[in-house]
Amino acid sequence: MLRGFLAALAAASSVAAPHTAADGAFTKMDTNVTMSDGVQIAVTYFEPTGTRPAGGWPAVMMFHGLGQTRNSLDLSTWSANSVAETYLAPAGYAVLTFDARAHGESGGLFSLDGPRELQDTRELFAWLVDKHPVDASHVGAFGVSYGGGMVWLAATSGVPFAAITAAATWTDLHQALIPQGLLRAGIVLGFASSIPQSHYAPELTTILHVAASEQDTPDVRSFLAERSTRTRLAALQTPTLMLQGRRDFAFDADQAIAAYRLLKGPKRLYLGDLGHAPAPNPVAEVPHLALQARAWFDRFLKGTGATEGSKVELAPNPWNGTTVMYNALPPTRVLRLTGRGTSRLTATGKVVRNLGRVKHIETFGTPVVTVSISSRAGYRHLAAVLSSVAPGGAETVITDGGIELPTLSGKSRTVAIRLPDEITPVPAGSKLRLTLAATSTAQSVSNPVYLLPVADGSTATIGRVTLTLPVLKRPISP
């Protein structure tokens, strides 16, 4: 164990102030913890005031999202401290929240869940169990987005969490940011603007510059792989609850579904309306999410509560307070739709193929678009946007993907573009539409996922287009 690992750590002292919640009393202490490189990390420690168990309090470490703090609102609806105060500390958990390195009141430089942030997690775990009446064998972790990525990374790197909850996050960062070699520049720029550049570690600045130049180099892939966990999940035995968004254009549902398929230990998957844009993050869903996390910790940190039961839970969109339970991933079927014709694609233009009308469906799985394409003018990459057009004319983006093209010639070749898994209901009578262009903004200026242009004068010829679309056998959303 890690007891004694940080015997030399110095922490500023402060006076604990009593707080009372409806279900129990606890104390709350704000302080700073000095990391082994001298950087100060701002933390809040919550401790129940009742009679503690013989082995010490079960505990939970909370990890906030990118650009946030332990007090600010992740996904617009919850904060680490509010979850601690409302759901965990009153229920008999010691809780440690903190501002991640380069965030809020903490010092240091930001390197996107790099080795230094992982070391911070190890040292904060040790500070929690060495300095407080906490049971070191019953410590859990709960992380959102950037914090969820660290929870996965810490668990697969040997931090001895007894149970984890990862929400709205990634398991494969390359797949999330540079799928098939094409940078999702709008997503990357949005995340990059969350942290002042003056707080970046030098290696992060270098990687961002290379990626923005549309170079998916070995260094970029290595940087992202070091912060990803999917290749290690088959060996992870830590009980894992995944809370993932149905429609999250940063980290799609497959980031958690792939993990669910790989994990061999106790696991549970919830898919709902949380997440990054365009997820609505309804306030009414927050208690359901928080109580699920607490029930997971009750089972594996306290040994109380119900048995595992159904392993997959799917909430409809919009959230209405009811969900559908499955013992495995829900059953699906596959639609195949084809758009024929020959069209010229320019550097700033687009090709639109209408693929026909559908009955009421709900997508679930990874759509694949195959495109017959040729180019004598060096068309470098291609973005595909799948949308639905309702009978009234309103267009909704279902998902979009892109690919760095191989060297093309005047002879047609077929490329396959895998689109993120965005679980989307499509009303009966809607028309499916596919837009092909260099950027996603060619479909709509309000769809800034793929932003990198191709060279002026680039042209391509688009031929037959085929969409393979997995959908739920039984839609659960209106």
C-alpha cells in the first residue's frame, strides 16, 4: 500500500468547520497539499462526524473536468464539492476533492493527464489515507470528462482504488480527437481554450502545433496513447461504473461501450443525456446519476446495497425520469442505404446525398459510410456529416466523421469513414441526408467539428455512397 509514501509532504493547516446535511453531519476542510515537485494542490477534505467503522471511513476521490475546479459546474449541472456535500459525505464517506494541476487555486503546468498529473493522483491518494482516518482498502474514485480520463488512467496504472465511476470521458483519446488520421479541430480548439496557454507544459504546446498542421505523427499518437487506457482494460478488475452521454460530440458513446465489452470485472454502463455538446445535461437527471454512483460505492466500498442486477441502462432522449434496463448491450439491427450519382466536389463546396425516408428509428452503434472517390487535384481529406430532416423540414446532425485520404488518382477507389456513435432518435417519416465536404461547417456553420480546409483548387469526384447504420431493434425515445 501507499501508507508512508508521503511522510515528507507538507500541508498547510486549517480549521475544519462543521456542516450539516439532511442525512448526516460532516466536517469540511480547505487546505493545500505539496506535491513532490513542490507544486501546491488546493484540496477540500470532507469527513463524517459519526462513529467511524473500525477500519476507517470508506472514501471517494473526486476528479473535475477540463478548465473547471472542485467548486465550478461540470457539464453545467454539478460540481465535485456539491456531489460530495449532497450525496457522499452525509452518507458516511470521507471525500477528497481538489483543483487539478494548473486549474483553479492549484499551481503547476497542464499536460493533459500526463505522467505528472498521474503522480499527483498517487500522492493525493497517499495523503488521504496516511493523514486521515480512512480505510485505504476502500477508496473509490469519481471523475468527469478530463477527470474521468485520469480515473481510468490511475486505475489501470496501479492506484489501488476499490471501485471507480467514470463519466462523459474517453478510453481512446486518439479515436476521440484524430479518428482515421483527421484532426477534429473544433473539438481540440474548444478544449484548448479551456486552459490559458501560459499554463501549458512545453510538450503539450508542441503536440498541439503538430496536430493542427494535420500531421498525425508517431509522436502525436504516442502522446495520446500514453493518456488512453483501452488497450489495458481487459486486465482491469476494479469494479467500474460508466456514465456516458448518448449524444456527446467530444467523447461518443463508444468510448464507454468499447470499455464495457473489454472489462472482465464487475461493470455497469449507463447511457443518458449527460456529456459535452450537444448533450442537454438536464438538471433533473443529476440525482439519478449521483445516486447511481453512490450505490456503486455502497456495494464495493461498504459492502451494502443491492447486487449487480442489470448491467446496461439506457435513458430516453429527452430525459423523462424513466430508463430501460438490459442484461447486456441492447439488441440492434442494421440499415443499409445507398446514394447514387456522380458529383464534383470543390475545396469549399459540398456534395449532398439524400438516402431516403425511414420509419421511427434510434441509432445505436458505429455508422460506416463508404464513398467512391477519385481526384487528380490532391483532395487531402474528407468529412461526412449524417443528418436527419424531419417531415417539417428541421435538420438534426446525427453524427459526423472524417478521414485523411490516401493518395488519389483519376481512378475511383472506395474509402470507409467510421462515424462516432451518437445515440439519436429519428422521427418517422424523416429523410436521412449525407453531406460530404472538406469540413463539417460545409453542412452548417453551427457544426464546427472538422475545420481544416483542403488546398485551394482541390477537386474530387464523388460516386456511389453507402451508409451502414446500426439502430436499436426497439426505439426507446419518442
